[in-house]
Amino acid sequence: MNPIHLFTRHPATVGESYGEHFLAAMGFSLRMLLGGIACLVHAFLPFLFVKTGSDMIRVLHDRMVVNRRRHSLPDGNAVESRA
């Protein structure tokens, strides 16, 4: 197996280049990190960040699942990258 395929196989399955997938994954990780911190603060101070965690999950779900379905062919292959 070509070592380059280790970096490009999965991104191709979602219709992205390695660079596009890197940026999308970094965006997800940042949002997840910030959402997790908000939930941690909310655990101690329940009057803060009341809806932040659930709002973050909805946004990430929409970006990852709903948008991918909108840009997929019937065989499940993506036709363009997610926004």
C-alpha cells in the first residue's frame, strides 16, 4: 500500500482533499473543545452556558451528518466538500 493513501483514503470518502479534511477536522476539534469547556464550567456554575453544549452538538451534527447527506450521491459517495 502506498503510504500517501493513509492520508488521502478517508478524506476522499467524504469528498475532501487531505487539506480540506484537515481544516474541517480542526474546526470540529476546536468547537468540541470549546463546547466541552463550556459544559465543564456549566457543571460548576449551572447558570452559565445553559444551552451552549447542546447548541454546539446540533451545529456539529448538522455540519457532519446533514450536510454530508445533502452532498452525497445515492451510492453514498460525496460529490463536494462540506462547508
